[in-house]
Amino acid sequence: MRYVNPKDNYETVVNAVAPTFIVFPAYRTGEEARLITLPPLQTMVRMVGTYATLMAPAIEGKLARLIRFVEQTPAYELSHSELPDAMRVIEVLLAGQR
């Protein structure tokens, strides 16, 4: 996972809303696209494992906000082998049909 700062790349929103979902893509040859629900602990492990930053210094308040975010935000692994199928699964998730 890599974060690219959007500054000067396009117009940004000053008061953005929190993400609705956390999705970790997982390419697997020959598999149907599907979402696997992740519990908060597994989500946190994956975020730390993908070098999620706490914006140095990692003070207690920032860590507490990250933990709250992970606890309150549904997370999934998106297992897929074909990008169009993965996109359809995401569209269904965003439409609230999961």
C-alpha cells in the first residue's frame, strides 16, 4: 500500500468524510471475486503490515484515533482474479447490497 499526497495534483476537499470501507485487494489466479469480512484486529495487523503510517511522531492520541477508525470502519479482503469482476463486487459493496 502506498499513499500519494494529492496536493497540486487535483482539487481536494477541505472537510472530507471518513472512508466508508477498508478493502485489501488480494489477487488469486482463477478465483471468483468475493469479499471476506475482516475483524478489527486483523484489519489493524494488515494496516501495520502494509506500512500504514501514524505520521511521526506516533503519539498516543494519533494511535487512539487510528484504533477507533479501524474499530468503526468495516473492512474486507477482496479476493479476485479478474479486475472487472473485482470492480463489480466493489460497486455492490458501495451500493449497500452486501
